[in-house]
Amino acid sequence: ALTLAALATTVAVGAMQQMFHSLLDLSRLASGLVKPEPASLSVNALLRELESMFGAAARSKGLDLRMRACPWRVKSDPQLLRQILQNLVANAVRYTERGGVLVGCRQRGAMLGIEVWDTGPGIAREALDSIFVEFVRLGRQGHEGDRGLGVGLAIAREASRVLGHALTARSRPGRGSCF
């Protein structure tokens, strides 16, 4: 049996490892060391992965996590696109207290947008640009034990840049956000 001190140490080491890996990912992306390897991907397969990764966490908070079926395929680097979507959905689940998170697609001509909508607290217009800067957290803490490091959106922004994909945010304070 683990003592309380051993459990606290294990949690602290895990958090430090997560921070180290996140900072390493950000550094590798920003320095140009990551070269995308595009492949044809099923968006529905990505959505199923997101549901399996975040469904339990959303349900434990009483949130509705919905993945709207998307029959299209996209050409992108599977790992980088997955990392972007994981960071966006993780933030949406972390900061949404009521309602839910919806992930779906919109076709715009030959392009496909994958959108993550939430009913979270929203972000003031003047703060929207700063949320993509590493270590910016806008004072929101999330649940105890589930606090973000403030690098997820910076990693998503850098991965999007490397892929040549656009990453935008729209938000209405008190209503939610869309990435």
C-alpha cells in the first residue's frame, strides 16, 4: 500500500514529467525540428479516439461530450493533428462546468474545418490572442488536480503552423468558445 507521502510524490513526479514532455514538444515544434508526414486520415476515426480519451472525464463532470459524425478524410500529419485536437478537447472539458463539448466538421469549398465548441466561461475578445501564448491561463484554475500547464494551446498553435493549418478561436464570455 502506498503511503500518502509516496502517493503525493508519485503525483508530483507525474506532473513534472507531463510538463517536461509538453515543453519538449513545444520546443521541437517552434525550432522546426518537427517535419510533418501527411497521410490520408478518417476524421471519424479521430473523433472516436477523442471520445474514448475524454468521454469518461466529461461524464464525471456531468458534461455532454458529442462527436458529430464526419464522413470525410483529410490529408494531414496524423500525430500532429491528433495532438492539436487532444489539446483543444482537453481544454474544453477542463474549463466547461455545465453543458457540454461538441466536436464536428464544416466543409468550406475544398477545405474542411474541424471545430471544437464548448459551453464554458468564454474568453474576452481582448484576451483571445494571448491564450495561444505559453503559460497564459487567464486566471482559470480548473478542478483541483486537473489544472492545465498553460502550454496546450501554444502547442496546438505551433503544430497548426507546422502543418499549414489555420487555428482560430471565437468566444463569447458567459456563452462558450469555438476553436
